[in-house]
Amino acid sequence: MLRFILLIPLTAAADPAAGIDHWESVILNNFSWKYFIGKTEPGAGWKSLTFNDAAWKQGPGGIGYGDNDDNTVIEACVSLYLRRKFSILDTSRIESAILHMDYDDAFVAYINGVEIARAGISGNPPAHNRTADSDHEAQMPGGGLPSAFMLDKTRLRTCLTPGENLLAIQVHNTSASSSDLSSTAFLSVGINDASRSYRNTPGWFKAPFLFTSSNLPIILIETGNGSVIPDEPKIPARMKIIHNGTLNQVTDAANVYDGDIGIEIRGRYSASLPQKPYGIETRDGQGNNLNVSLLGLPVENDWILLANYNDKTFMRNSLAFHLFRAMGHWAPRTVHCEVMVNNDYQGIYVFCEKIKRDNDRVDIDELLPEENAGEDLTGGYIFKIDYYTPADSWVSAYTWTGEPGDDVHFVYEYPKPDEITAQQKAYLQKYVYDFETLMYGDYFDDPIDGFRSWINVGSFIDYLIIGELSRNVDAYKKSAFFFKDRDGKGGLLHAGPVWDFDWAWKNIDECYFREKDGSGWAYDVHQCGNWPIPPGWTLRLLEDPDFVRELNIRYYSLRETILSEAFINGYIDSVYAVVRDAQEHHYEKWPILGMAVGAPENDIQPATFAGEMTKLKGWIKTRLSWLDAHFDYSLAVEETEMKPACNFILDGNYPNPFNGLTNITYTLLTAGPVAVRIYDTLGKPVRTLVHGMHAEGSHSIVFDAEGLPSGVYFCSLESDNDCSASKKILLLR
């Protein structure tokens, strides 16, 4: 079934709602459409006003099958093409326009041949037999609202004309055997005077939110000529970031960043939702990577804007990242912000670091294309279990059962698939194969030659704990990262960094995860049979009594500190305080409170943001109670050599490299004595910056390197319970 709504800005007003007296609809859902079932290509020029569509069928929208609410029912198909002509009397009276689209599973829309909106599919244009990149269910049959797509005023000037116009849409399914296809459309325009020329808008229609200011950083993105941002590749754009420390206005001068970027839609399932996630690359004027520090994060050029349509708390990802960092591992640092794209408000996002190799990210050795032999070949590498293509992945010989045959795919992350050499591929594949052969062999737990000689055990324990705490259905089957440094740097396989928690911290209709009593192990998700995954690494590790003992010791140690309800709720409360005002803007744009959207949650949906906070805290309390009962406390009280849980997080310094001055930031989980010292490469202390009692919370100190020569140094944070952490810093004069 096809449903559309279109709202189009045509004047020079900066805000899409400025100067609008009222809204009217140009096309309603039950208007008659010409349609063509895409068994072949529809013919050259099908998107143009003058195309001869006399041979096409005709029927009222929505058009589709399988939802039992289609006005025109068609046969099962991969694609459907639609055309609807409409008249515009006077473009000077139109200030703005929006395309609302209810669809299953993907679509591309055009006005007079110019692309105006797209979701869930790549290709320019997508071929008739191309399937959607991901599933997307129509929302209106279940009482929801269609997705809204604003059009940039510059784009409208290039495609909308006085007189007759054409709205053309191609809708794509996930497969020819899919049980449904939906296409429903509405087209509405904002009128700048009191006159009426078109039709009343639907009863559910709501005028666009007028966004002017925020206490959060504001990110403004503008594409050339209002171009639609594709899922790939990145297109050139401009980005401004405004962060005054207090109230920020969209009209303020950019004071964090004002320059070129490349931008694309990222993700798979999340990319199918109305609020799009983006991958961003900061660039110089020539299109080259530009390393910068943004919003206090260390210098880099690759960034992510995580959308929150599937997370009404705005913190499921950032909470997991925060806890994993507190455990002593790197995970993306985050900043909440509000975003506008081509003058269209998009809501609250989580701005964060992309997982990649770098000194301030996954800190492993750089692996160059010419390094194809000897120790150079041994690292560093990052790979993952995730969505894949044959070109960017290889197939494991083992599954969780330890039997060869099922297609478990490992994806190259660093070096990138188009940069990794044949020798490096061969090394990494053999390394993983040899590790799995050991794991599924009879002597996997040998104290000398077993898995402990291959993996960083602590990282696998902490990765398991955070996946189980959040009961993350994706923890082991996708977005599961691993990295390995060069053999000379230890060369052990690490689990992490953690990523992708928007389906976590909630009850969903996914196997036993629908249970509301906190029960179920995430590592047993293979019982769903919905994806070949290798949690066998975890299952095999759990067959070793020493690993189980260390896991239980670590869990109950963390429960006293960073996995305590007080610490977790403290973070939740801190984010709530930050987004409390901005969430009102977000839910003006996306009125989804009280509705089940995104992940198939089976809980009651709170009608308020405060209710979402209460629900999240309650879920975590229930989950912790179940975990406390199912980990083995008797093992945790035995004598152990495990390092005690530290009461701090060393974030590091920025800028890094630095010239003279740099800021070092750290967080104390509990008040206590700490020392911050700078060491040279020989381990000699050269500065003591802090030594004494510090209060709980975040701290920042300036390191003045006056009198020190250029070179590598180490910043160390130390406490009185034998805990320490260090970060490499680089002084360049």
C-alpha cells in the first residue's frame, strides 16, 4: 500500500515553518494513481511529466498487498512504480512542503524527475529487481503515522512549477516472496496567506515544529542544492556546530566547526526508520580528511550521528559505551545534540566517535599496505561479525556448535576491505581459523597453550557482562567487534569495542527476550535460529571452570562499583537532566511517545519522557536481580588474583598531539585519593599534576609541558587500591 504527504519550502525563509498561514493537501491517500508492477524496467522517462503512461494500470491509493487495508490490491512483486499528476496554481504562495510516506519496505520519490526523498534502498535509480536494503513496516495500518520528508527550498525551486506537475514513486520489497508491500502517500503544502486553493489536510496532520534554540549543541548540515543524503557513498556538505555552553540559537555563529564534510546515511535497520543515522567525515576545502576536535572529543575525522527513533530514552547506546569505558576499555565517547538537515529539524542525536584504529580510539599499530611479511603482518587488525558482502568478508569454518558448514561471516574493518592486501587477508583468516580450531579442540583450556595464550581474557569477560546486563539481542550476532595488535605489542585477541545497543535494555519479541522478569542469557540467542552466529567462543569459554570463576568474581566486583544501581541510575539521571528540555522538541518532530516503534517491544509504552526513564530504571533493576541470582556468588568470594575494579575512568587528553598545553579529563566513581602523573618513555615521572583527595564526578586539569622536549609521554591516573590507567600523549613543538 502506498501513502504520501509532501510539504515544500519555496521562499528564502530559513525555517520551514516561517511565514506559513496554514497547510493544505495537494494529494490525499485515496486519489487515483497510475501504476506499473516492476517485472521489467518501467521505461525511460517514467519519472517525467510527459511520459506516456496510457498502458499503465490505474487504481486508488494505497496500492499493495498483504496488509488487508489496500484500496488497490496487486500481485506479489519486488517493485511497484506510481505516477500522480497534480496542479500548483501559484508557487509564490507556497512557503514549505513535506512528503509523508507510509511504505513497506523502501521507496524513492521524485517531483518532475528530481529525487526528493528516499528510504531503505540504494541505487541511482534502483533497478526494478533490486530488493530493499532492510525491512520497514507501514505504520498507519497499526494506528501509527507515516514518515515525513521535508524538502529544501532550493530543491523545490528546481522541480516544482506553476501548473501541472508529477509526483512519481518507486516502492521496493525485501524479496519477491515477501508477505506484503505497502504504498500510501499524501502531499501537503504550506500557504503564506489566508486563501484556499487545495484540500484540507488529514486529521492526524501536524504542522512542522519551529526549532530555534537549545541547551544542547546544535549541528546544522546543508547539502549542495538540498541534495538528498544517500546511504552511500558520502556526498559533500557543509556542517556548522554551535555550542556556547548555555543556550544556543540556530542563528548564532558557529563556534565549534564551520566547514566541509562528507555525509551518508549509515546503518541497516536503523536507516529504515524515519530519523536517519549519519556517518560524517570532516574535510578540508580540497575534499581531504581533516582531523579536528569536535565538542571536546579527541582529534579525528570520522564521526557518527546516532539517531534515537528506536530509543526513546536517548541513552541506550551511550549508557553501554559509558559502562564499558568504566570497565577499563575504549568505547566511543558521546555528546547529545540537536540536528537540522537542510533547515529541517531532525531531533536529538548522539554525536560520537566512529570505531576505528587511531591513538585515541582502538589504539593498535597502523598496518600499511606494504607490510605483508614477518611481525609487521601480525597487526593491527579490527574485524567484526555484522552485515556483509562477499567482497568485505570471509566465511568461518565453524559455528557455535563447533561443526563446519554454516555461513558465519567475519567482516574486515581495519584495514578497510578495499585497502587490506591479499597477504593480510590470508594472515587474519588463518589466525581466526587457528584460534577456532584450538577453541573447538580437546585442549582449548590448557593453562599454557590454550585460549589464554590467544585472547585478552578480561576483555571477553567484560564484553560478556555488558552484553548480558543489557540483554542485547545483537551482542553476539552482529555489530560484534574484535581487534588484535601486532605480536610485539602482545598480539592477543580482544573482544570489543561494544556497539549497537538500541535493541537492548528492553523487552522485545525476540525468542525469550519477550520475558518481563529479566530472565534469559543473551549468549544463548542462537536458540532463535534466526542468524548463524558464533557465540560458541563464549559457550566454549564457559566450559572452563577457571574462566567461569574469573567471570563471577568480576561481575560481583563490578556490582559494588560501576554496575551498582546507584552508579547506573546516576548516569541515567545525568543524561535526563541534559536532554530534559530538548526532548520536547524531539517529540514535537517525532510524536511517538506511547507508541511501539522500531524494535518490537512488548511492554506498555509510556506516554511521557519521564515514564520512559522510570521504565528503563525498572528494567535494569529487574535484570540485575535476575543476574545476581544466576551468577554464582560462591565463586566470587574465593581467593583470586584478578585486579580489583578501579574507581575511576581516565578519558585522556585533548588536543592530542598538542603543543604546550593540553586538557586531561577523568571521572571518579567514588571520592578518594588519586594521583595524576606524567611519565616519559623510560617510566620516569616528569610531572605530578594531582596528588590528594578528589570528589566523586568529572574532573579536568591542564598539563603545561613547558620545558619538556617533543616526544611521547604517558599520562597515568593512580588510586590507592593498586589501580592505575595510562594514556599515550604526544608533544609536538
